[in-house]
Amino acid sequence: MRQSSVQERYEDGVRGGDTNPAADEGGRRRGAPRRRRGKRRILRWFATMAALLILGTAGAGYLYYEHLNGNLGKDELNLGTNRLDKSSPNADGQTPLNILLLGSDSRNSAENVRLGGSRADADRPPLADVQMLLHVAADRRSMSVISVPRDTRVTIPKCTDTDDGKVYPETSTTINSSLQNGGPGCTVATWEELTGIPVDHFMMIDFSGVVDMADAVGGVPVCVDSNVYDDKSGLRLKKGDSVIKGEQALQWLRTRHGFEDGSDIGRAKAQHMYMNSMVRQLKAGSKLSDPAKLNNLAEAATKALTVDNGLGTVKKLYDLGNDLKRVPTSRITMATMPWVPDSQNAAHIVPKPGDADKIFSLVRNDIALDGKDKKKPGAKKSPAPKDPAAPKGEIPVTVQNGTGTAAQIAVRGRAAQVAGHLSQLGFTRSVADGTPKSRADTTISYPKGSLRGDALAVAKELGLPDSAVRHSTAVPQVTLVIGADWRAGTAYSKAGGTGSGDDKAPDSADTLNGSDKSACMKVNPANVF
């Protein structure tokens, strides 16, 4: 788990349901104390983007490079038992990227206690009060960011802390407490269970990191529609545009009561505006021309971050930063998971049926939330393959069981059942492959264009939509992976899906475009001065 046991109370006071008194070992770290471990929730995205986009432009000697590597905190990616398969490459060998951005309320240093307050919470395991999934499209032409509010009730799966072997049983509670069950790796496992989206990396940041990075980048422009004062976060701004940095940037990111209806939903929107503004500045390069400022930002970024072991070097952050810089600002979409009140607890929310499923499905299928992905000519109807399908009996088909996910155990014998059905339909070269898989959506992949007709023929016989058929360099022949959406029966009958028409985020996701410079936060009337 590797994070500090000193944590801070959620910015403006934690609601009763936000803490997890059963979690009592949140303070472990390997070796020397990691000051930045489970740190600040809000700044995480800001720090993340700053770190990546900045490190992607920085040049440093070997010693400085090693120095920056030493600044980074590192931890295990996934502490769950059932882990989703990584995303498959598309026809061009390009693979989408999913990064979970976390901000904790840790008070693991005197500075974090000063900034966050609540000294009484210094020994409480941290909560992941800010959680956003950043999805970068396989072709790097778009980026979608989904926030899940901290008070969302979810199933937190069984997690095992790799530091001490402690096992945390499955539980149903607010998503922010997942960080207390062994560390960020359990939050990753929770996201995979909730969304069906495989997470490739995580990044986590803290309070002091937000302050340092806001100073290093020279401040971030924001806007409020009225004078605002939030006595919980300390934010005080006059109506109109302002440039915030240092502690004021942290106050903005932590403000809940002062915005909109005073809930966590308004805070998420304010964080989206802040991130969009930060990204526009960094991509414009206006703050990156001064070598001294660039070095300061690189120092602040690496000191503020805890990442998974697979992302634990400046070189890997550099490469990731270059990937992110390729995404046009106009194709960055911020969204909040559609939600409804929790019938079991009025202080909590739960994913909105239908709408939340849709937004997660769009990301799983690498479809941008802005609905602006280029459509192939002929729109909704899949064009006929250049090479017609071979006779059924000549098409080799590999069938794999991907019904086991973080949320559900695999259906035993599922691959053999469907492979047998395909044989009865005439696809006599269908074979069940026992390789364990984990997939939310059923897919049929083919390795080269000449086999697309074969894949479509298999899909048609099983009742799968054309949208389930994809070109992937990761398979040697036509390969059917039966997902968690098809756990029984021999004919696929899932309703809706991403092939059903409107391939964009629903209105309930409250999206914000990265190029929108006119966005201005609505102030809660109770907090106007």
C-alpha cells in the first residue's frame, strides 16, 4: 500500500459516511517516508497534466534525470483478485490508454496538515476524495476524462495489501474509502469493477504538490459569476476572472459549499474548469520558455506524484507527456459520471442506470465522449468487406471466456458452450481456448483485412452487432471473446450498446470541452459576499 498514515480530513469536513474506521494500517511505506504518497485529490489531475506536459518538453542531464526519478513515489497498480485484460490494439496497432488520477486527503507531512487542517485526522488512513479516469484514444486524437464523485456508493472488491499481506474483504461503501484498503491499487480494482474499463496506470498527488505546481506554472485563470467566500476551504474571490496560484489554487480545487448547490458535483465541475485552463496554458507553452521555471515545475511535479510501478520513471512520464500533447484541446472532454441519489443513504449517490453504463461503454469501445469521432462513409451501416467470407467450415474461430470480471466470477465452460454452438451452425473449426480473459463487452477480432468478412459472418450467426467486430493485431485469427454482457445463452441479445446510434456522452454527464474559455463557475447564493 505505500502511503502515509497521516491523512487529512476531507477538505471541508468529512461526512459521517466518508471515513472507514476499520482501516487502521494506512500509514505504511517502503523505505524512507514518502512525503507525497496518498496526497491531494484535487491537484492530482492538475499535477498530472502539468507533470506530463512539462516533463515532455524538459531536457536534463543523467544525474538530474536520476534525481527526478528519485522524487517519484511508486506503488502497486492493482490489488484486486480479478483484473481486466488490457485494451487490444486497433487495426493500426494503436492502443488506447486509461490512467486513473487520484487525489487523497492525506496529511502525511507538517505542510499537508497546515494546508489541509484537521490535525485530529493526521493518523487516519487517507481517502481518495478526487478520482478521475483519463482515457486517451488509440489514435491520440481525443481525450475523455470521467469524474466519479467521492460520495458514490460502490462495491469495493477484495484487496490484498502487498506490503503486509493484509486482506480487505469486499464491501459496499463510498468509493473514496477504497484507498484505505491497501492503497491506490484497491482504488484501481474498484474502478475496473465499476466501469469494466481496464486501467493501465494511476497517478496520485497531495496538497503541498498542488501549491508548488500552481506557483511553478505561474497561476491558472478561473472565473466565478459572483463574489464568493467559502469558509470551509478559505476561497475568497471577486466576481469575474482571476488568476489563482499557491494556496488559493488549492482552495479552488477543494471548494464544495461555495459552488452551485454546495455538493461534490459542483466541486467536480470547478476541478474540470481548472484542469482545462491549466492544460490550455501548458499546451500553449507560455510558462515553459524559462529554463528555471521549467526545472521548478519538473521538481514540483515529480515530488507531488505517486505512480504505479509501470510508470515510475521520468522517461515513461516523458513519453506519456508526448502522447498527451498530441491531443487537440478542442477534443478534450471532461465529464461527471451520471448519478442518482442513493435510496439507502441520502448523503450518497449511485451510478444512474443506463446513462452511467453508456458513458463507460463509450470509453471501453474507445469512442470519444464529444461525439466527434470521424464516421466512416455509409454511417450506421457497416460497409461490405472487400473479401467475402469463406465457407463456414473453412473459418477457424478461437472462442475465449471473458465473463469473469472484477465484479463477477467467470461462467464455467462458457467458451466450450459457444464454440459447440458455432460448430452446430457450420463453423466446424471453432475451438474453445482456456486462456483466462476478462472483458466487459463481447468482441470478435480479426488480424488482417482479408478476414473481416469471416469475422462478420460469425457475428451475424451469433446475433452480435457489427460494432462488436474489430481489427486487432493482437490475435492470430478470428477470435471471439465472450464478455460479461453475454453470460448465458447461445444467441447474443444485449439491447442498445454503442452501435445503437448516439455515440456521445448523455446530457446527464454534464460535459465540458477543453477549449471552452467562457466557462464560469456558478456561485452558491449562500456563499456570496
